[in-house]
Amino acid sequence: MGLFTFLALLLHIILLLAKTSYLCCMLSFSTSVTTLLRHRLADRQQAGLLRQLRTSDSLVDFCSNDYLGFARSTALKEAIQQADLTSVHDRTGATGSRLLAGHTVLADALEAELASFYHTEAALVFNSGYDANVGLLSCLPQRGDTLLTDELIHASMIDGARLSYATRHRFSHNDMNDLENKLRQATGQVFVAVESVYSMDGDQAPLHELVDLCDRYGAALIVDEAHATGVYGRNGEGLVVAFGLQERVFARVHTFGKGLGVHGAAVVGPAVLRDYLINFARSFVYTTALPPHSLLAIRCAHQHMQNESTAQQEVHKRVRYFKQKADERLPGTTWTDSASPIQCLIVPGNDNARQVAAKAQQGGFDVRAILSPTVPVGQERLRVCIHAFNTEEEIDRLLHIIQ
């Protein structure tokens, strides 16, 4: 064997051994990662906190955020289909971000309509409420600013706040004394972030007191109207407009996947805020835009809401009936202080809350337990969502099972 052939063979063997060693390392690494993930899931399952996807189509809905029943509305579905059929748009996808190929005349027109509907200067559509909150809170407060958030704000607002370089402090839920103490100590431009209707308790923020405090200390108020959109206001514009406070709130987030039954969200406020978000909100800049079909659905849902005022009246009527019957049939129980469609029965302990929810589901009702750590230990609960389409007889049967 010649020297050249010997060296070539030796190199081949070395490369083969290196490849085998690399494959073994990768296999070992992959195995260790999957084992780690299985252990973490097993720990969660043992703690009774494992989340799983499941359908509940056969159960009576006391769980979803479809407060007005728009997601199941035949009239709205037909309006969206008709708008889609007659649309001049010749593409089904957005094809890119709004700053690239995804911006359309339809998007511009829709945002102008939303600004008018929500009684403000401008609106900017985001792909979801989560995207809107993350984008808004991560880019608006800057280093040296102060961001004050209610301790019960939604996870999307928490995540946005965590991405901000501003100094962040939480204040006790709906506690204006605690908020004022923190406002006194705040530095830089101050932002205060709250929800108008809180998703886990169903109670309302004291908006009048909040705007007074923010005005006094020069703070900009941000209000997430996710669970108020469609439910409050003459035409479903939310609590801020219902109270006539839109001129005193710097920014609002309206989501369309709850009361309006479609998808997407918008941040509404002054025109300069819209321009700022287009430049700095990463969840807007770096994501593919909503397709034309979704934009048309948002438009149709707002038109439907103005033409279908009875749904809002019905949901509030059902809430009053539920609260009255719950007081009569479940004396001594503890409920959150809510006049909204979100009614929560406190059932301390994850196992106890799960058992009550399971009984309701066995009786044919889709009711879910909210467990710690989503809520504080001892505040585990049965979260009951009331809808315009729920009947008094269904409410009676559900309360009988809980009783």
C-alpha cells in the first residue's frame, strides 16, 4: 500500500469515527432533553397542574368568552361570507408584515373605522390581544421611566412589562391608596396599566379614580378592554367610553376574539401613538399581518354589534338572574365581587375546585376550575361565564348541580 493511499484511508477512518462520535453525542443530547421534558411534565401532572387540550362541543357553554354569542351567530357568519365573496381583494393571505407587503387599503380603512367607533384619533390592528399588550407595554415605557401595574393584570400585560427597560412596580388590586403612594415615588414618565374588567375576578377597575390620580401625577393610563369590548358602552365600545373617559385615557386595547366573536385586536389612542407603535412595537413590526378575511370579519363584527343591541341587554339580564339565584340557592358561599359576565365561586384547594368542575361537566355543563398558581393559593375557583344565549333553565340546572 502506497503512502498516499494509506494516508487517505487513515483520514477516512478518522472522519468516520468523528461522525459516529458526533451522532452519538447528538443522540445522547436529544435523549437527555426529552427525558428532562418528560420529568417536568410528570412533576406537573403529579401536582395536578398538567394542561391538556380537549373539546367540549357537547356541553352547555358556561366557559367561553363568547359573551354575546357572536361566535355562533348565523347572521354574522353570513355577513362575513358575503363580505369575503364581494371583496375586491384577490389574495387569501397577507403575504408579509404590514411594513413590507402586508399593508392594504382595507387595513387603512378598517383602522379609520375603528378609531371612529372607539371615539379616538387613531387605531392600529394587531394579530391578537396578546400581541397588542406585549408590543405596547414593551416599547412604550423606556429606561428611566416607571411602569405601575395592577397586581391582577393579564399575563400578556405582564409579559410586555417584563420586556420593558422601565422600572416596574405592582400595586395592590384596585387599591388607589397604594397606587398613589407609588406614584409619589415614581421617576421619569409614568405609565399605569390596568384592565377595565379583570379576567379572573370579573370585577371592574375604578376608572374614575384612576384617571383622576393619573391626571394629578401626570401619568399616562393604559386600559385593556378585552372583557369589556362588546359588553359595555352604548354600542359595545367598552367601559372607558361608557363612562365618557376616552379623552383622559392615553391608550386602550380592544380585542375582538371575545365579545365580538372573531379574532385580532387594536390599540386605540392618539395618532402619535399609532405612529410610535408602527416604529417600535416588535410584535407589530416583525409579524405577518392579518389576512384580508380576518380584517373583513372584524369590520362585520363591529357592524353586527351596532345592529344587534339585544345581545348586550340579554347578557346583562342573564347575569342579574344568575347572581339572584346564586344568592338564594348557595348561601354562605364566597363569590368574587363581579357584576360582569365573569362570575367566580371561590373553592379553596386545587383538588376541591377540580371536583366541583368535574361534577358540573358530568351534568352537561362546560365549567372550568381555575387553579393555583394561575390564581393565589386559597383563591382557587369555579369560573362561570354567562352568555346572552344561556337560558334561565340552564342557569337553574347548573346552580342545582353546584348546590
